[in-house]
Amino acid sequence: MSTGMNNGATTMVAEESSYGSVDPTDARALDTTALQALTWYSLRVTQDSFAAGAGSLKMPTDERADVTLAGGRQPLRVLTAVDASGPVRSISGDVPLSMEARGMGANLPSATGLGVLLASGLGLIQQTAGAAVTGTYVTPNTFSVPSAGVIYPGDIVAVTQPDGTLRAVKASDVSGLNVVTTVEPHGIPAAGTATVRLCHQYYIASDAVPSGGSVAAQYAPRDGYDTILAVGGRVAKVDITAGGTGAVDIVVTVRFGDGQYQMSTTVAPTEPLLIGAAGSTALRTRVAPVLVTADHSSDSAPYSGTATAFPVREWSVSIELDLVPVSDQGTRSRMSDMRVSSATLSGSMTVDSPNSFPADLREWLRSSQKRGVGFAAAGANAAGNGCGIWVGSVEPSEDPGYTFAPNDRTQVVSFRAGDYAGDGSSTTPTDAANTPWVLWFVA
């Protein structure tokens, strides 16, 4: 039985210490010694993703329409720096990394391959692994915590429910005696308490170079020959899909500005791990209710109100980042870094036909309602098990109408993230406050 060339291949990623890993003594060369000293994470990606990623990394070329005495067309030229032996090998391209989405477990995001990729383009609030507090019921939309400085306006927290599931809610304000106000009901029983887990949060940090480092990657087949080394990478797109079977997949597309082909590996391959770290936790949508908030179109901050379980069968979101070169021509990579000028979130969901459901998406569109939706994928109440996207204002892109299948009625809804301004300021808010969306992982 043949297992194929790509079975046993490795895709390894690391956070660079400097953009493009340029040799400090020769701007036309890569510092492979420094690259070997980085902390590398071996990702368990799909074989198709490995092949597509390796194939997309190519040397940029240019064909000039010159006039010559001989006539005819001139040969292609490689658009790279030049050294004594001619143009250097310099590749670039957008690389998709497709993997199973996982909870962080006891790992910090910065100690996972997935976390390194996301931080290269998104802002990050990183909590202590396993961090949690006891929340005490005050009202359906408020609870108190024992001490100040734990939860801030803008935070996403995961509240353990009596049935053992997690409910991700948005803290819109924190005031008084450490009282947290939430956009949707937190689900703590009246006069009761619950474990409230803090969440790692990724959000859009627009018009800036992300604080997370750029990414290097090594693509190596099983035999170790024809290896590809890519540097100067920042995430350009994130796709998350929760299918009807309960599985959750994530595809992180990274834009690499430089790299080279090699005949041997620079970094010794290691065993590929789910999201590049041991101890990650499986995510299943079957135990993660999707919540839709009340209409907040006429409300002022801080938002707070009712929420309803949203009958979503499957959902997907796509975050696209606009990367703009930082150009001072200081490196061989055609740029000195990339900044994020903007980021947009769009998606699709299949929902049961609403009938008498209070959040009919046709009326949602007609009435210009502003409703937040928490698309979640969580396990039981174990620490580090759960992730999702909280969208502050879901805007249907068109009238979803009806879909009359042979055996049921559904609506397939295309949507985008609108503006959100529902977080208060009684306590200093987080950097994720009033952002259109937040990607969260339970700490």
C-alpha cells in the first residue's frame, strides 16, 4: 500500500525574532542560524493544505516589454535582491494552513502554533491558563466577583451552566462592588453561584503593525529533500467552520513576504501535534448553544438584555485582513513588515425556518435590528475547552427567504459584522471593547 509523498510531511511554524529573519551582516541572506534557535511548532495540517501551501510559495517574476536590436521577447526576470552570483532565491505567497480547531487546554496561546499564527495579525488578550472566578447571581444580566481587576468591559467570559455546558457572554460593563453587567443573560441560577472562566481573546487591531511577531514556516516532505523555508509571514485570513456533524475546522491563511527553496531541512522535523501543542482539547458544537441577543438598535451603552437560543444547524465565518507593506526597503523581502489596515468578518449560517421564533432574520433585516450572536464551539466545563466568535452586530447581507427542502424548511443566511458600540466605561475597558467581533478561547 502506498501512503503517498505527503504522508509523513511536516509543516512547522515559529515566531520570528525580526521580520523576515534577514542576516544582520548581509541583507541579501536569511539568518538560518537565528531561525534554528527559534521555538518551532509542528502543526497537524491536512495533506491537501500541505500541498497547496508548498505549491503557492514561488519566486515573483517580471517580464519587461523592452525594445532590443534582436527583437522578440525578453526572458523573465526574478524580482529579488542581487548578490555576486546573481538574483537570490526569494519566494513569497499566501499559504493556507487547514487544521482541526481545538481548545487551548492548559497551554497559553503564545505556546501553541495556532496562537503564533493568529497573533501575527490580530490583537491578543492572553489570560492565565485555567483562570476562573466564582460569579454570584445579582440579576439575570449581572453577577458579582470576589475582587476587582479580573473582568473588564469588553471581555468575553465563559459561564458554567447547571447542565454542564458553557455559555460565552460579553461583559459590557463592570461597576460598583465588582458587579459585571453582561449583554446577554449569564445563566447563573437565581441566588446561586457558578464558575466563570476567563477567555483568551483575539480582535482586530487595525491600522497598525500587530504586536505579535511575524511567522516563519518550514515545509518538509517525509524524505527531507526539496524543503521550503518561508519567512516574513502575517495572517491574512482566518476561516472557521462548524459543520452539522459537530466538528470544527480552522484554516489560517498566512502571507509570506520572503523565503527560499532548500535541498535539506533547516529545522529538524518533530511530531505534528493538533494546533502544534500537546494537551489541547476537542471542540464539539453539540454542547455549545448559539445565542442571539435582544435588538439593541435603540439602546445606549452598556448593552444588556435578553437572549434566545438560536436554532443554528451549521455556521462558518471568514475574517479577512488587509495587509499593507511597511516599505523602507530595508530588507531583501521587498518590505520591512506588514501592517493591518482593516479587517472584515463575513459568514454564513443555516438556521431552522423561524416560524414564530422571536429573531426572524427577515424581520431582522427589514427593521434594521442590531443583534449580537455568539457562535460557539465548546465542550463540558473543563478549563481550556471551548472557542467561538462573538459578533456584536450581525447584519444579514440579503433577504434569506425560505429554503424548502424535501423534508424541512430552513434559511441559509449570509451575514457580515456591523459596528458595535455597546461596552461601557465605568471601569477601564480592554482593547477588545467595542470591536465588531471577538474570537475567544477558554483559558
